[in-house]
Amino acid sequence: MSILATNLPGLNLKNPIMPASGCCGFGEELGQLYDLNQLGAIMIKAATPEPKFGNPVPRVAETPDGMLNAIGLQNPGVAQIIKTKIPYLQQNFPELPIIANVAGATEADYVAVCQQIGKPHLVSAIELNISCPNVAHGGMSFGVDPQMAYELTKACVAASEVPVYVKLSPNVTNIVTIAKAIEKANPAGFTMINTLVGMRFDLTTRQPILANQTGGLSGPAILPVALHMIHQVHLACDLPIIGMGGIQKPEDILEMIIAGADAVAVGTANLIDPFICNKLIQALPATMAEYNIESIESLIQQRDKIE
Amino acid sequence: MSILATNLPGLNLKNPIMPASGCCGFGEELGQLYDLNQLGAIMIKAATPEPKFGNPVPRVAETPDGMLNAIGLQNPGVAQIIKTKIPYLQQNFPELPIIANVAGATEADYVAVCQQIGKPHLVSAIELNISCPNVAHGGMSFGVDPQMAYELTKACVAASEVPVYVKLSPNVTNIVTIAKAIEKANPAGFTMINTLVGMRFDLTTRQPILANQTGGLSGPAILPVALHMIHQVHLACDLPIIGMGGIQKPEDILEMIIAGADAVAVGTANLIDPFICNKLIQALPATMAEYNIESIESLIQQRDKIE
Amino acid sequence: MVFDDQLTVIQQKEIAVGTFEMCLAGEMAKRPIHPGQFVNIQIPEASLRRPFGIAEVNQQAGYIKIIYRVVGAGTEAMAQLALGTKLQVLGPLGHGFPIDQLPKKATVLIVSGGTGLPPLYELTRVLAARGHQLDIALGFPTKNRVFYEENMAQFGHTEVITDDGTYQNKGLITDLLDQSFSTKSYDAVYACGPRPLELAVSQRFAQHPQAYISAEARMACGIGICNACVVRTPDNGYKKVCSDGPVFHVNEVIL
Amino acid sequence: MVFDDQLTVIQQKEIAVGTFEMCLAGEMAKRPIHPGQFVNIQIPEASLRRPFGIAEVNQQAGYIKIIYRVVGAGTEAMAQLALGTKLQVLGPLGHGFPIDQLPKKATVLIVSGGTGLPPLYELTRVLAARGHQLDIALGFPTKNRVFYEENMAQFGHTEVITDDGTYQNKGLITDLLDQSFSTKSYDAVYACGPRPLELAVSQRFAQHPQAYISAEARMACGIGICNACVVRTPDNGYKKVCSDGPVFHVNEVIL
Ligand SMILES: Cc1cc2nc3c(=O)[nH]c(=O)nc-3n(C[C@H](O)[C@H](O)[C@H](O)COP(=O)(O)OP(=O)(O)OC[C@H]3O[C@@H](n4cnc5c(N)ncnc54)[C@H](O)[C@@H]3O)c2cc1C
Ligand SMILES: Cc1cc2nc3c(=O)[nH]c(=O)nc-3n(C[C@H](O)[C@H](O)[C@H](O)COP(=O)(O)OP(=O)(O)OC[C@H]3O[C@@H](n4cnc5c(N)ncnc54)[C@H](O)[C@@H]3O)c2cc1C
Ligand SMILES: Cc1cc2nc3c(=O)[nH]c(=O)nc-3n(C[C@H](O)[C@H](O)[C@H](O)COP(=O)(O)O)c2cc1C
Ligand SMILES: Cc1cc2nc3c(=O)[nH]c(=O)nc-3n(C[C@H](O)[C@H](O)[C@H](O)COP(=O)(O)O)c2cc1C
Ligand code: FES
Ligand code: FES
């Protein structure tokens, strides 16, 4: 057993590290840079029922130790993803577990995508993106209302043949209320956090920098918020968590696992250093040794025993 | 008329810059470093009915481009503040408008403090801190519930003889809902944002770094979140806003005014450079010139005309 | 292939008001680089990288050159970097200017506006070395912003226009094209500059089979994974400036 | 008065495994500095400043010295700083060790543990210059972490103990005090080191009117405005380590 291995429903991962949705496309570009078989898994870009162009540009802005994005779920549509994107990954990186990020404007959208892509021969798991702040309809509106989140999750769990993870929004007064509501719909786990809503203005034009006005804040800036929310949900719910939000160093990964995560995803850091996931996987064992951590699994067990 | 002047209820400020509550004590230390008469105003540390020791240490932790604090409203109590702290400021800095930050565990606490300190011969305005994330009772619990926030504000407005500003918490699903509820209680304006809740863990002990476990995230990291929320409240409500959250450069001040603020407060930056407010006041005119901004008032007027 | 090389700042020079030339030594100089490709540079204190056209590749001396104008916090920080500073530089990125299809001794028009010049300088060097005949139109806002006129002039007939007429001709780059470059017919046209320039060139050469512009866009990754930098295509599709471009045929994208 | 001086790194030297001596040149060296005061240093990349005791003031050569151990991200970054780097240094901060009240030729005991040594070195220099008689007890974890033994020894009778006995005596600092420094009675005791050491010294000299420790606390501002660094006092009040301390009489605060 590898000291890096970690197990979640549907995801027996050789290490806890995966690129986060929207920060690795469909693996085609990163696949040119390093062997994606090395990754714990990959969370591909959001899939919607139809192709989606997304928001007008500018879509990104810089912030202190972070960035705003308002991509708007641009993707070629679930059919195309199934037809070309997933086969590319399966053929080139047969050992790589794929997690499909599912989005939509209505419950029917989500269910339709889950029905099509939520098949064991296609993906290992589904990540329900009910927390995207950058679309006018759907997205985050599902993720901030306990009842809607519960119903959507229930419908998607029923529609999918693979484990369903629900991606939580940090833009809520009480994330535990939402998580507990969702837990009743029997998903496999949570992924968290999606981006915080933020904004920047251009001093010359005196207008928002992003064409969409607002965007999602990601990167190191949000790490302490992510750690807090992961910890809260970990204490309140029994489901495993794939943690994300601001990871850039091996230490961040261990800190997030201590907070309550069972695996982690790396988002923004890929946009700054496309080799980052590979580097983190290489560097993690030495950092674990520094802090007397024998294995990821032992760290998780010891954490759970204390509480 | 100075190009830096800005006017809010009870606050005719010679410039828009003031140190934020909790980041300047009661002015005694900063008053040794520069002439506080130069400041737009000062927001003194929270006042509670009785002296308060606050939380155990460690009370601060570092985060990427930010910090967590869990001071826990340590203060000598309202009576002592009225007896020694305010007289110190009034005697040494007669031109300095004082804004008293008011906190408590119950509505009665808030009202009692407002009755005592909310007098024109003592302070220019009150800032109701219904958004402190670092106390077990009161604080943020008032600021995340529209009805409680409304009632508390109403009681405090009635109890005070000076304008009352309400300090909003960013830890909510919809800040507009809260702001609109509070607006009905006729406060003079809003101050925003208080800190986001966050957490850090020590890899060696595998425990939270802060003795209080969670803390409030402040500093540049939260700037885009502050800008967004200020913009939302500015568009939805008619009250003036004292903006804060992550300011460290003159550009940040102008950006926050463009977003919707009528004056700004500087928090964490004082802890890193105690001369910062003074420096910002000196530097602001040149930065304004760079962006063809004639005066703070014209920037505010032009902003409000566009919308 | 894309590499993330650690390069060393070995030269920093202000070549016009607010415009700097920076030479970066290291492995990148030995990579196969096509004119028009760019690099994405990690700058201390900035959270996102900054994209810059590769202005010159000097394989022998082992450096690449970029030319940048100070316009914001990132470029301001760059201008402060001491010699010897090490920077992470991702590249070479994107597709460059198509040039292999040119006939022998082709006549080529280069149209540059302001800091659109850097990638065109490398292009010009390479085209000249291949024996093509170059006409070069350079636009700048004003006299003290003019740079690289002589560098370009060594490779072909070069004329300059400034918006305010403080140096050589006065007017827009389109005026210069009307004036001095409208009689010849060119085998290819390559342009880079601010959006108005690129729009004008796109309209003027809309029918030209070999007219190319290098587009600009706010980027994050620079390698095609984030979809920050998309432009619309006439068929209602889209292209990513970073990985499908930055060079496009003038009809390929809607600027 | 507190100043925020820009100082230049003019020396960096590893004086024991992971322990560095750094000299910082500039105005601060000419400020009136009392032994036991500290500075709060802004380190590139770190958002909060880092506090360090002033280990030596060299007014003539125009530098102050700090001695620091690499324990985390901030001190790691410090150890990488090149000579010539400019740092914002806030100081002098806090109150130093009370020494003006000492009788002539006082006998003084100095108790140091690990990186508690730096402020005690400056204290020792000043006390010796004033003609006081010093006994010095130095504790370190292990041999390769020992530093400044000779520097201290020039000013008084100095003994070292290591936790593992790899250098000189073996045991805790209290063992060393029992062994070598328990017969004399001292006019004053000054201690700085990890919490266990300071606790032990506080208990041992609880009745001593002139026994002082320099406390450590997580700080933000370093000047008394944020209340990050409080310690409880026996009367249920509190003191701020940064502005009321860092030096306290052993009975003044509850460690
Ligand atoms: C493919 C490509 C090649 C380029 N080549 C050159 C070159 O050779 N020389 C040169 O001077 N400039 C070039 N630019 C523009 C250059 O990238 C920007 O001027 C620079 O990023 C501004 O950074 P800043 O921090 O100073 O500005 P800020 O405004 O502080 O930057 C904030 C953010 O906006 C982005 N941004 C700001 N302006 C631009 C812009 N015009 N284009 C794209 N992103 C922008 C920054 O990258 C950053 O993410 C190129 C841009 C692209 C896309
Ligand atoms: C008044 C005073 C004087 C000091 N003098 C010295 C000295 O002369 N030599 C020396 O080596 N060390 C000294 N220290 C301790 C030194 O400040 C810390 O070792 C240093 O801040 C660690 O920074 P880091 O980024 O490497 O550690 P990190 O753990 O990465 O720092 C994270 C945060 O915790 C704080 N922190 C971590 N450890 C400590 C600590 N032990 N004490 C206070 N804050 C801490 C940091 O300041 C920072 O805010 C002193 C501390 C104080 C309060
Ligand atoms: C450019 C960009 C695009 C993103 N697209 C998606 C997406 O399509 N679906 C999704 O669930 N999350 C998306 N996210 C959110 C990330 O997956 C992640 O939750 C968030 O960025 C926090 O992690 P980080 O700080 O490591 O980036 C996107 C983030 C960025 C920066
Ligand atoms: C150490 C510290 C103490 C604070 N204490 C208070 C307080 O007593 N009352 C209050 O309303 N806000 C308090 N705040 C919040 C600040 O006033 C401010 O709203 C917040 O820090 C965001 O601004 P900044 O990013 O500029 O720091 C405190 C913040 C810090 C960092
Ligand atoms: S910048 Fe990321 S896709 Fe082009
Ligand atoms: S560190 Fe701020 S009060 Fe002591």
C-alpha cells in the first residue's frame, strides 16, 4: 500500500491530489506536459446538456494572492464530452479516475447530464456543481438553498450509476445547514469549496474589470476560508470530503486533510504552474516525513480518532 | 474645499481615510507616531458594558496576503473608555472625529453601551459591531439574521444621540437582505465589511493555530469580496457606506469608492505599517491625479450618476 | 512542447519612455521557437503570470528578449527587477506567424503599433534571414515612445507615424498605409498592435489570403486550460487566443 | 519613539545549524536602543512582520544585529535574502531589561535557552561595559545548535549545558543552575528562552526582587494596538508582551 493512497466511494486513489474542475480543461493540454496516470484523479471541466460559450471577456482579473474568474461554464456539451474528451483520457491515461463536473440551469439539465455521463464505463464519479457563481441561472442558486440542494442531489443520485459528490458553495451563512440537507439525499461525499463571489474595478474606466461584473475568487487568498468550512462540514456530517481552495504547497494539502478532507483538488495553482500537481505528488512524501506523517490514511484515521 | 473631503451623516471628514476598529486601539500608540488630527476619523476598539479580557492566545495567525484574528473584543469596558480613552483623544487631537465601535452579547448590552457612549460631546458617530465572528455570544449572530439585525439597530438608534452606522458581516448568503432589513431601522449608514470566518491548522500539533479555533480573515486577501459586497449594498440601499477590507494602497481606496463607498477604513494594514494611514493620506492626491479624479466628492457624484 | 524554465535577467534597458527591453538567459533560448510565440512570466508579488511576445531569440548567446511597456502593477514590478533575478518563464506558447508557406523572396508588409512591435521584430529578423522583402509600418503615440525604428530598418523599408506628429509622419497607422504602403501588393501581411490597429488591418486585408494579426487577451494559464482568453469566430464558435493563437488569419476571429 | 527604518542586509552567516546572524545597516543603529528591545521585520512574501530581539547595536559601524533560527516560512525566506536586500524594520520596540537600578559592580546571572540568547547578548555587552560581574548559563538542545558561547564568555563566567550532553554538561538549564550557579546570591537575574525555561526561572526566583524574563508571544502589530500578544497578570488583569514587555519581572505575569 502506498503511503499516499486514499479511498473514497468510487475513488481508490493512488494519491490524494487531483486538478480541480475548470483548471485543467479536459486534460488534453496537461496531458502533453506530464503523465496524467500519476494523478489521484482528474476533475474535468463542467458539462452542460448543450454546448455553452460562457461569458464575454474579460473573464479573469487578478487579486492579492488570488484571482477572479467568470468563465461561465464554457464547454462543448455533454454529448461531445462523452464522444471525444473522455475517450481521449481513457485511451491515453487508462489508470486515471475521471470525475465529471455536472452543471445546468434547471434540475432537468442536471439530471439529463447525470443520466448521460454518470456511467461506470465513462467516469468514476460525478461532481455536482451547484455552486458556480458565474451563471445567471442555476449554479449557485441551487447551492445556497438547503431544500433545492437536497432535491437536486436526490434526483441526480437517482439518475447516476456512479457515486455523486456535491460541490458546496462558500457563499452561505451556514454551510452546515446546506451540507446536512444534502446529506439526506445520500450522495457519496462533498467537494468543497467552490469560489467566493468577488469583484474588481478598473480605475481608468471606473467600471468592473470583468465583463460579467462579478467573478469567483480562488487561489491562496481563500485557503483559510476553505479550511474552516471543510472543518465544519467534516465535524457535522459523516461523508468524505474532497477539499479545495487555495492549495499551492504540499503543506497546504496536509493542513486541509487535518481540517477534514480525505483527498484534495488543486485549482488556480495549475493556471500559474501547469506542472504543479505533478510537483506536489513528488514533494508530498518528504513533507509528510518532516511532520512525522506515515501515510495519508494514518493521518485521516488519527484525525478522526481525536474528535 | 479640500479635494479629499467627504461628508457622511455626523461625519464631515477632511479626507476619506480612518483606521478601522480593532486595528488602532484607542489611538494612544498611533498618536505617538503621527498627528491623528490628519485622519478623516478614528474607529476605536469595540466597547462592551463591562471590561472584557477576550480570547486565550494565540489570537492571530498568518494567511496568504491576510491574517486571522480572534482577539475577542478585549476592551476596558465602556465606562473606562469614556473616562480615560476618549478624553485622551479629545485633548490631544481636538480635530479628530471619533467613531465608537459598540458590541455586546445581548441587545440590552448594545443599548446600554449606546446610551452611555452615544453622546455628541463624546463621539461623532457609533459603529454597531453586529458582525464580530470571535465571540461566543452576540456579535455575528445578530448580523446574519435580518430580523435580529433590524431590531437591534432600531433599539440602538433610539438609544443614541449620534448617528449610528451598522457594521455588516460578509459571512452571509445574501448581504442585501440583511442591509435592507437594517435600513428600515433608520441607521445613518453602513460600515463594511467585517472579517470572513477562517481557520488555520498547525501541522506539528495537528490542531487549530488559534486558541479560539476560528478567527476573522482580514487583509488584502478579502479585498475583492469587500468590493463586491459594498457594490451590492450600494446599489440596493440609499445609505452611505464606510468601506473596508484589504485596503493597503491609495489605488485600493479609489477602487472601493468606485464600488460604492463614501469613505474607507484601513484595518490590518496598520498592524503591518503603523504609519500607513498617514502615508495613504499623503499619497492619495497624486494617485487621484493619475486617474483624472478631481476630488473624492466628484468621484462619488460621477459614480452615483452613472447608475 | 511547453517548458517552465528558470531564466536569469541579464539585461534591463529603458529604450523609450516607460518601455523596457529585458534579456532572459537560460534554456528557453535553445527551445525551438517560432516567431510570434510568447512566454508567460511569473513576476514576484503578482498572482497571475504576465504574457509577453518573444522579441528576439539569441540561441548563440543563450537568451531571449522581451520588450514591455509599464502599464500596471506587474510591469512596474518587472521594471524594478535587478540583474541576476531568476524568473519562471513558461514557453514557448501559442502558434506563431505562418511563414513556411511564403514563396521565395516574397514581398511582406509588417504593421506594428506601439508594444505590438516585439513579436514582429523576431518575425522580421527571421523573414529577412530567409531572403524575403520587407516593408515596415510602425506607429507610436508620440516621439518619446518610439523605439526599435533602426532595428527594424536594417531589415526593410521602414516608415514611422506618430499620433501627434512629433516624430516623422502624423496620424494613424492607416494613414501611413494609405500614404506609403498602398501601391505594392504583398504576398503576406503581419500585424500586431492595439485593437483599433488590428481592426483596421483586418478590414483592409479582409480579402487577403495571407493577412495575419496577433491578438491580445486577458489570460490566466496561457496554455489553453482555463478558457479565459476566448475570441468569437465568424461561425459562432470560438478560439483560445493563447493556444489557438495568438496569431490568427484576419478572417478567422471576430476582434 | 518607534521608527520604520529601511535597513540593508550587510551580513548573513549561519552560526549553528539553522541559526543565522544577520546584520542590518541603517538609521536604526543610531536610535536610542535599550538591551532587551526588539524589532518587527517585514519579510518579502510574509503578510505579518516577524519579531526578533536586538542582539547587538553597533552605533559606530552603523548596524544592528539579529540572530534567528529557521523555524517556518518567514525565517526560511529570511535565510535566503541576498546581501543588499532592503528590509522595513520597525523599532526599537517594547521595554528592555531594567538595569539602571543595579548597584555598582552588581553580580548578575544571565540565563539563556536556545534562541533566547540574542537579546541577552546585547544585555551582557552593556552590563559588562558598565562594570558588572556576570555569570552566564547557556542551554542548547544539542552540540550543533550551540552558538555564541565565546562571545558571551568574554564578558563573564560562562557554562553550557545541552539537553543530550553532546556538548559540555548534559541536562536542562535548571540542572546547570543547580550545579554551577546556586551558591552565589545575585543582585539581578535576567532570562530568556523557551517557555519551560522561563517557567523554571520564574519559580526559582519568585522571591527575587530583580529577576526578569523576556516573554514570547504571537504578535501582529508589535506596538500595542491589536491586543494579539496579551498575557495574564496575577491580579486578573493583562499585559501586552509587545508594548508592556517583552521584559517582565518574574512575578508580573502568568506565563
Ligand atoms: C499574447 C500576448 C503577448 C503580449 N506581448 C506583449 C509585449 O511583447 N509587450 C508588452 O508590453 N505587452 C505585451 N502584452 C500585454 C501584456 O501582457 C500586458 O501589458 C501586461 O500583462 C500588463 O501587466 P500589468 O501587471 O502591468 O498590468 P495590470 O493591469 O496591473 O494587470 C492586471 C491583469 O490584467 C492583465 N492585462 C493587463 N493589460 C493587459 C493586456 N493589454 N493584455 C493582456 N492582459 C493584460 C495582466 O496580465 C494581469 O493579469 C501581451 C499580451 C498578450 C496576451
Ligand atoms: C519579542 C520577541 C523576540 C523574539 N526574538 C527572537 C530572536 O531573537 N531570535 C529568534 O530566532 N526568534 C525570536 N523570536 C521568535 C520569532 O519571532 C519566531 O521564530 C518567528 O516569528 C517565526 O517566523 P516563521 O515565519 O519562521 O514561522 P511561522 O511559524 O511560519 O510563522 C507564522 C506566524 O507565527 C508567528 N510565530 C511563529 N513562532 C513564533 C514564536 N516562537 N514567537 C512568536 N511568534 C511566532 C510568526 O511571527 C508568524 O506570525 C522572538 C519573538 C518575540 C515575540
Ligand atoms: C478558471 C476557473 C474555472 C473554474 N471552473 C469551474 C467549473 O467549471 N466547475 C466547478 O465546479 N468549479 C470551477 N472552478 C472552481 C474550482 O474548481 C475550485 O473549486 C476553486 O477554484 C477553488 O480552488 P483553488 O483555490 O485551488 O482554485 C473554476 C475555477 C477557476 C479558477
Ligand atoms: C486584530 C483585529 C481586531 C479587530 N477588532 C475589531 C473590533 O473590535 N470591532 C470591529 O468591528 N471590527 C474589528 N476588526 C475588523 C476590522 O475593523 C475590519 O473590519 C476588518 O479587519 C477588514 O478590514 P482590513 O482588511 O483592512 O483589516 C478587527 C480586525 C483585526 C485584524
Ligand atoms: S489563458 Fe487559459 S485558456 Fe487561454
Ligand atoms: S502585537 Fe499587537 S498589541 Fe502586541
